[in-house]
Amino acid sequence: MALASACSAQSTPPTEDAASKQQAYLAAGGTAVTALDPQVNVVFQAKDQTLWFGSYGQGVYRYDGKTILHFTTEHGLAGNYVRAIQEDRVGNIYVCSDPEGISRFDGHVFRTLRAAETEPSESEWGLEPDDLWFPGGNDSRAVYRYDGETLHRLAFPKTKAGEDHYAKFPRSQYPAMKYSPYDVYTIFKDSNGHVWFGTATLGVCRYDGKSFAWADNTEIGLGANGNFGVRSIIEDPDGKFWFTTTSNRYDAQPSTTPGTGELSLRKEPGIDPAKDSIQAFVSSVKDKNGHLWLATLGDGVWRYDGKEVTHYPVTDDGKPFWVYSIYQDAQGGLWVGTQGHGVYKFNGKSFEKFEP
């Protein structure tokens, strides 16, 4: 389940026709351009069917089918390196940039959301259906929850593994080590409404609104890919979870006691590596047929229908390159963001370069 969920604390704005909305975006200072940046981290479709593209250092682009508008910090965006884009139920767009913060766009102006200028809090955790969740920046030790009124900067309760990491690599001796074991790569909301966090070094954490439960890299089968971190989490049609790798899937058991504890996972066979050698996936979606689409850094995209695996290369002049993300729009169309090659879209048979 995608995290483009709603914010309950805002009233519904008056309806604007497409022309009026486009004029509002232009008035907000967006610059009309003819092409997207080659490095695209994020693809997102808003409720009004417009497409948003988050770049690696050049802000965001909005495409309404005719015009591409480009927004950067010069237009009020908090930062130009974009990690995530979401939308609330009344149509406000949220752009999460690293490390500067989160910007809300109401169709007229970008405003940066501000959390309290304090250390990340362990007391402000909560879980409501309309919350929006965002990863913190590198070395932030934080995630963000926006409840429609307040942006909460949250800290995970300390774990033994996390504190052992700090003890092994004290900043006094390793001043250049600018990351935290609690840093989050990905956030995923499952079919029960629970929120999962994939971390840089500590494996996965599930938060059910009351308690936290962890499973480390060894438990989720990362093995040699442990340093890769948990880049993507997906739930299949059977309610089983896949964590960055495909050799196994996992049945997650409910938390039995409140507090911070171990996540109970039952391992089941995934995709047989002897038949299909899939690299660790960095992004994933479940399509309307329940098939899993798994994007890899250098080996294109793979589709798994529960029985068979199909490989779809993503190439330029026959040469593969890094894919950052995969996204499914409201019509079922599949998009991938890439490093250095713009955006590609699935045409039913292959991924081809998207040219607005």
C-alpha cells in the first residue's frame, strides 16, 4: 500500500478547472521547460492525473499532459534532492527533500513544514489512517509523521543493535561516519495499516500503533547484501512480505507484548535462485493483478506472478543502467525513474523512454 494517504485535519477546497489550476501553478513561479532532468528519483501521479517527477538535485517537475513546470528552491521548495512525493486527500502535494525537509504545495505556493527544534522524540509516535510518513535525512536518526496539523520528528526507541553500533564506531574516533544505524531507506504501510521501516543497518521495524518489533538483516535473509540495507518492502497477495531480496518471503506474526521486541517471522520459499537470479531490488509495486514488479539497480525490472518470473531490461542503446524506482499510476501504468537516463514507461511489452 502506497503512503500517499490523506491528512484528516484539512477542509476540502473549492474545485478548480484544469486551466485555472495551471495558471495557479504558473503564478507560483514554476518555470516552463521542455524536458525532465536525466536523474529522476521519484515518479508520482496526483489525483488530478498530473505527473510529478522528483530529481536528484534539480527539484521537482509537474507535467499536466501539455506543459512541464519546474520547481526548485528558488520557488520555495525546501531542497532540490527529492526523496519522496505524496498527496493528502484534499490535493496538497508534499515533497520530501534530503536533508532540508518537507514542503507542502497547495496549488499556489510551497511552504516548508517545521518540526519542533528539538532532538527526535520517542513520545510523539502515533498511527492514524490519514497520517503521512517521511524518511529523515542522512544521519538524522529520525522519521517524520504529519497528522494534518503537526509535523512530528520521531526517534525509534533505542535497540541493543543500534547502541552496539554507536559503541563500535564512536563519533569521537570516526568523525567522518555521517550516518546512523536508525536511518530509514523506505517506509511501507501494509494491508493492516501497520507501518514498516527499512533501515540502513538494523533490518526492518514494524510499528502497529502501540509497539515496535524488529527483525535484523540475518533474519530477513539479506546475507551478503546486509550492507545494502533494506531498500524496499512489498506485501504480496497472500499477505506475505518480501524484503529487498527474493529467495524467501516472510509471514509476519502479530506483536504479542507492547514495547520494543523481536519481530516473529516465518520464512517461506520465494523465487528459486537456481532458476532466476534476481539482484536485490531497490523498489517494488504490486499491480492490479497482484503481480510483483521488482526494480533492480543494474538489471532492469522483474515481474513475478506467483509462479513465473519475467525479465524486462531497461536499457539505452542496448546498455543497462541503474533504475532508482518503480511506480504504478491510477490507470495501472508502470513507470521507472533512472540515474542519468530520465523516465521510462512500460508499453505492455517493454520499458521505453518517456518523452513528454
